[in-house]
Amino acid sequence: MNGTAPTVSILPLVNQLADPERRAEAVRKLALLLQVTTFVIFVEDRELGVPASAVGFPQTLPGGRQWQLFLEECRGKGTHRGHLPWPDRDTTTEARGFASDRDSVLVVLGKEPAPAPLAQLLDFFPLLTVILQAEQHVAIQNAQSLFARNLAHQATELAASLDKSRRAAEREIAARKRAEGEIRRLNESLEERVLERTTALREAIQQIEEFSYSVSHDLRTPVRAIQGFAHLLLGDHGAALPPEAREYLDKIIRASKRMDMLTADVLSYARISKGDVEIQTVNLDELVCGLLSERTVGGKNLDIASVPPLLPVLGHPVLLAQSLANLIDNAVKFSRPGIPPRVRVSSEFRLSGSVRIAVRDNGIGIPQEHQEKVFEMFERLTLERDGTGIGLAIVRKAVERMGGQVGLESTPGEGSMFWIELSKGGV
Amino acid sequence: MIGEEKTILIVEDEENDVFFMRRAMKVAGFRNPLQVVFDGQEALDYLTGVGEYANRERYPMPCLIFLDLKLPRKNGLDVLAVIREDARLRALLVVMFTSSAEPRDVKKAYALGVRSYIVKPSLPESYAETLRELKYYWFELNLSPFHTEASEPFQ
């Protein structure tokens, strides 16, 4: 303490400094008294683990790193002198640091401070440190309680928003349930409608089939009468008739025979379309063997054979026999002029797990553009061959009824391969 | 031939078919008297002796009946059903003679006790052939009630 300087007590200013509201004014007045630019007090509370901060003093210090090093020097040595960036990072100002026993540091910026006020300020410095630390403590607590309040507030808000979204979710679920119920009802009524339509359609189909059945049935009677009488006429009185009349009779007989076949085929098509088809394992070997022997009976010289072993399939013995009979008969019928028909029946497993039964011939073949149509009803490719145009339609219908597929591969002038695919049979 | 004096009843509504049948039976060598009725009801009247059919001198009980399936008034299956229910008629030999090869019809006919089911042939030659076979079976191979003197099952 310098006794020569006018002794002005700085106590009121220190008091004022302790009051955060009047602190800025006190700093200004004290700096004036000290004849320095300004001063900063750094407080560090190690107990609370709070880093150094200039409580109540300029919050942002230019060139933070340099200040930090300066403060460390002060704490290490008690006092330190140097230059610090102030009031901005491009200007340096002379600085003096004084550390207190509680790691607080007073940094005076500017030229040599007036010794007497500095000595007084340093006397009050420990007390000031306690006050500032307390202030810092309170600030922290306030901050903490603010944080807690904020947290509580946020928690409440969160809870409220959770509640809100829960209610929204409930509303959503309820809406969805309503929608689901609506969809279910629609589905049910749709199913009902589909069922109704299906039933109506099935009935219509059944009626059509009944119709075609009874029409063909009733048609057969007069046709057979025409056939019968024409035969009788030719047989009993043929000799008495002129050749032209016999020729006409022949035409009547042929036409009525065709008509009879046609009605018979429509009948069997209708029969296949009707009723349940019980699917069972069919021994294809036996079935084809029977079909082949029927066709070669009486020493007929036909080159038709199976390629053993024929694999068992799932089907209906009667439907399958009729289908294969139609395919084999076609294969024989549609042979090339001058080339005896050669027919082979074989079977193989397909990748799909089903069995393909193939009927191969060396006949006239079917042009590509007609291959799609041959399975259609009344579709005939040649005029000169006997046929009703129903044989392959019967095959397709029968195979459909057995849950299988039909198809063909053919090269005109070389031959055809008609195939039927059915599920493989049990052993 | 034993039984050739016995009457055969034909139930057939189609005149042409009756014609073919008569002719075929002649060709096949049947000598039995033939009676023809044109519908199912008339067939039942004949068999149960209703009205003029009560005269058994004129309308004897048949030893064999050829029954068509599709008939006016009562069809063949109806006739079979009545015959089956009637103890006096049950022993009658009924052969279905029809153009229907429907599995459904075949099944029903057998369920109603038909003795045989023949599909009408389409040509006169086959008609004769079929009836020749029938004659051989029913009158020569098969032993029927009318083969024995003691049997007069239809009285």
C-alpha cells in the first residue's frame, strides 16, 4: 500500500461490484481509479467442476487460447505480465494477472495500474472471489433448476404430445378397424355376388349342356331312321335301281353317317362336360396297351406302338382312354399319301413335376397358323377326311376336366406330336 | 326253340324303330308273337291288365320286354320302378333297348332292376345281329322262368 497516494476507499465500489446489476458501472469506475483500460476477474470453482469464466464480466474474450495460457501462467506463478488480445483479436494490450488462493485470477488490462487502488482491490480480491463463486454457484443452481424446470416442462409437453399421439393412434386404429370392417363387409358381399354369379353361370352352362345333350339325343333318332332306311333300300332294292339312284343313296348314307357321328360326338362332349370327374392313379401302360390292341385286332397291319415304360398319371380312366383314342385315331387318319402311318405313344417327366404323354406320328402335320385352332369345336383343317371337328375338342375338354393341359408340336409334311400333361400318379 | 310261343312286348314310341326291330327280329329268326305299346303308361296298363289288356288270351303276359328309355307319359325308368315295386311283376325279364349310352341312364336302369341294357344299333344289319345275339342269350344260353313247364310266374 502506498501511503503517499490519496487514500480513497474502494469499498463502496467493491460492494457495487458484488451486485450484478451495478457491476458494469463499478468496473468502469474502478478502471478509472486504477487508470487502466479495464479488468476482468476469472472465477473457477473446482469443487463444482465449473471451468473458469469471467462471471459478470465481458463474456467473450478475443483470442481465447492466449487468455487461457495467460491464466494458467498466473495460477502457476501467482502473478504474470504479458500482452493479451484486447479489445479485439488484432490488438494486443498490456496485461497483468494476479491469482488468488482459490484459483481466481484478476487480469488488469492497460498501462501500469495505480498502485494504491490496485492494492486495495487485491485486498478485497479473496472476498470478491467468494462472492463471485457464490454468485456462480447460485447461477449454476438457477441454471440447474431452470434446466430441471425445463426438463419437467419438456417432460410434461412430451407426455402431453405422447398422449395426443396415443389418442391420434387410437383414432387411427378405430378408423382402420372401421375401414377393415367395411372392407370385410364389402368382401363378403363381393364373395356373395361372385358366388351368385358363379352359380348362375354354372347353371347356364349346365342348361346349355343339357340342351346340347337332349338336342343331339333327339337328333339321333331321325338320323338313324334315315340311315336305316337308306341301307334297307340299297340292300333290298339296290339291284332294281338305276346306277344314278344308287349313287344318290350312297350320298344319303354317307351324309347321315356323318350326322350320326356328329351327334354322337356332341353327346360325348356334353357328357364329358357334365358330372364329377373322380381323379385317380391310372396305369397308363395297361390303358395304352388296351387301346393299341383294339386297333390292331384281327391282324390289322398298323404300325402303332408304345414306348415303354409309360408312367402312371393322375386322371380318369375313361376320359383318358377316350382322349388318347382320339389322338391315336387322328394320328392314323391324317397320314401322308403313300406313307403308311407310324404312331408312337410315349411318356416323360416334365420339370414341372407332371407327366407328358406324347402321341407322335409321321403324318401330314399341321401348319403353324392352324395349331392354335385345332382344339376348337367344329374346327376342321381338311375337307376330304372323315371327321366331325369335335374329336380334339373332346380331348381338350376331357384333359381340362382331369386338371391337365394339351398341346401340340408339328411340322407340315413331317408329322405331329400331340401331348397331354397330367399330374404324376402314385405307385 | 323253347319259349318261342311266348309273347315279347316292345315298348317303343318311335315307329321307325318298331319297324327296324320287327324286321331285325324276323331276320334273327324270332318266331314269338310281338306286342307293341307306344308309351310307358300303356306298358304298365298292359302288364297290370287294365281295360282291354285284362284279356290275357289276346294280350298274354310277355316272357321278355324290350323297353325304350325315352317315352311319352311315363318313361322307361318310371316303368322299371313300378315293375320293381309290384310283387306280381318283379320276376319279369326287362331288357333296356335305347339309343342312350349315358352312364347316368345305365346306372339308374340297373338300380331299378333291369336285366340287361342294350344300346340301339344304328344300321339295319347291326340291328339283326344284335337281336340274333339276344335271342341266343335269352332263349338258349340263359335259363328263364318260361323254360320250365311248372313256372307260370305271371299269373
